[in-house]
Amino acid sequence: MSLWGRYMSFRQIASCWAILLPVLFPAASNALPSFAQQTGQPCSQCHVGAYGPQLKQYGRDFKLYGYVSGDGQNWLPPISLVTVSSFTHTEADRAKPLPHFDTNDNTVLIDRAKMAYAGALPGKVGMFSELSYDGVRHVLAIDNIDIRRAFNPTIAGHDVILGLDLNNRPTIQDLWNSTPTFEFLPTTTPLSPTPNITAVVDGALAQRVAGYGGYGMWDNFLYAELLGYQALNQDFVHRSGIQTTATTDIYDGVMPYWRVAVQRDFSDRHYLALGVFGMSADRFPKGIRPDGTDHIADTAGDLTYQFTGSKQHYWSAHATYIHENDRLDASHHLFGSNASDYLNTMRLDVSYSYHDQLTPTVEVFQSRGSHDPQFFKTAAGTPDSTGYVVEVAYAIWGIASSPVGWSNIRLAVRWIGYSKFNGASSDASGNNTLYVNVRFAVAPFGAAIKR
């Protein structure tokens, strides 16, 4: 099989990188990458572990101010290219593997590839946007988009940040990694089994909606935002690469999303943020309109804590709890589901970063809900899943002393374990997954400027 075949052994992947790296990353380069290309700062200035998505305060401020801060020395387009190579092993063979893949032990050269425009636009507008290629399902799709415009007035002697935001996924605009889009757990692969049931605010609407609204930060302490989302046309969603079927749920009308949080630094070493957020939506189950809608209401609380022991040691922790209440007027009439159901989701992660490069992380997660086989569509009739994640990651570059400033590589080994999966405890461990991945990111226009 060719070196550039879809499936490669570990030795082949290692050989591939060994050939590419010296060509792509000459050691003499002092240039800037993507957001770093624009700001003049290394990846570690914004991100825990010198690789996203987890943000430090500098990164949260960069996002709050609309992705436009910069040193003014590189005005080339802030474009990034990202690829992911992976190996996936599950404890039990998968009964129905994806087409062209084995029941287990799959190695993929291009698990995922992305092209991102992330930085300033004319008129002090900033944008984070991604075009993604799923190398497992062979699908090209419009991915996350977040467009912002921030203003910085002084009101009655108080420092105020006000902004407008347009995005296609609830919580992508959030400053904290305790909310769903940029949490720790979602970094997986289609080859890894995942629980079937998620809350509406927990990714169910990703790339299927457009939302617009405003946000504000008062005295760097109190943050609030309010956005309204509306479902995109189903044909447009399908053409943009998002997989839908004739029985995909259709959301109706405006879906409000709200967010309030407070943050505080203590002694320049301890950082704490506490928040609440929520969303409500009306949904035609399976797209059937004549019998009315189900009403879904999500309410959530979250916490972020970070501790800087020294320049070498950085601790970070996040907690999220989401309660979803489902009033199932339409589903009850159409399919005989309960008149109402609930779903509770909890996640807690703790990570430690050494020298902003070596970052082990541990997460525990649990989802629990009511018993309703007609609504949750699991064999056990409940959405309950419980488990943990252990990951060790290493970012090769991304710190101030890195010889390469316009690219980064992250190596990660992740183990996902389940004690309950889709309501069932028996055989839940068969879904346990070992996920080894190499993430390669480069900002090609960052390489054009040397310092």
C-alpha cells in the first residue's frame, strides 16, 4: 500500500512526519503563526499547554475584544491549516464499522483537516471561521464561525466592553472553556463510539443555526450576553456538508440564548469565574409539523479555576452542569413518548501544564435522564452514560523560546472509559477507547515575516 494511502501503520506515519518536518519548519525562522502572527505573541500566551482550545486570561481578552488585537507588523491574512493523524482502538470490536474501515485498530493519515481564517477583518471586525474535511466520512463542511465587533466606551468612569456577535453554534462565542463548544471532551474521532443523547445547548445545533446578538463586560468583572438563534434552511445545511435526513428534527422560530458570568483575579495567581447560561427551543420532532412542537429548555451553571504556581506550573479546572427539561407535546401525541422528560449532564476536568508544553488532563462525566424508550431511542430507555477521560499531551513548539513561531505540533494519547453507556452498564466497557493523535498546525503567511 502506498505511503500516502488512507490507512497507515505507526511506522509509516512517523516516517511521513520525519520527511515533512525539516522541509516545512526550518529552524532559523522567527516568524509568527495565525493568531500569534497577528499579535506577536507565542501560542502559550493565549493557551494552556501552548495549544488550544483552553484559554488563559490573555486569550479570553483577545476574544472579548473581537479577535482584532495585534502588533501591527503582519497584515497578511491570518490563515491557519490544521491536520490530524490518528490511531483508534476500542476495547470491543465495532459491530458496524464505518465504510472502508476495520472493526478495530484504525490508523488514519488525515483524520481531519481544517482551513481557518482567524483574525482581524476591515472595520475592526474580527472572525474565527473554519472549513473542515472529515477524512473518516470523506465530507467537506462549513464548520464553526464566530464574527465579532467590540467597542470600548467609558461609562460613568467604568471600563466597559460592548460587542456584537454573529455565529453558527451556541457557546462558540463564550470566553470560558467550561461551556460545550471548546470543552475538553469533544476532541474525538468518528471512529470512537460516543453516547447518543446530548442537550440542545450541548452541540445539537452546531452549524445548523445562525445566531446574532450582543454582549458586554463591566469593569472586567461582570459579563452578560443575549443572542437569538434561528434554524438555517435544511437544503443549505445539507449543501454546507452537515449530514441530515428526511427525519431530522426541525427547529422553529427564534431560540434565545443567554449568559451571565463573573470573574476575578486573586493575587495574580488565582483566577475564578462563575457563570450561568441557558437556551430554549421549539422543535418539530422528525420534521413532522401538523402536530405542533416539543419545547426544550436548557439551564446550566459553570466554573473555571486557574492557578499559576510559577512560569513552569499552570493548573486549570472546569465544571459544567446542564439541566434540560423537555415538554413533549408533539412527541407524546405522535410516538407515545412521555409527556415530559429531563436530561442532566455533568462534566469536570482538571489539567496541569508543565512549561506550557506537557499537559496531562483528567475528566469525569455523567449524563442521567428519565426513562422514555420512545424519546431517547436507547435499548435501556434512558440516556444515562458515565465515564472518565485521561489524556497526556505535548506541544512541541508554541512557547517564547521555540525556534519556530508560525507553526505547532501537538502529540496526545487519550483513554476514554465508560461504566455506563446509553443507559446500559453491561458491556459499557466495550466502548472504552484509546485515541492517539498528532495535530499539526501552520500559518503559511506567518512564515513570510521574520524578526
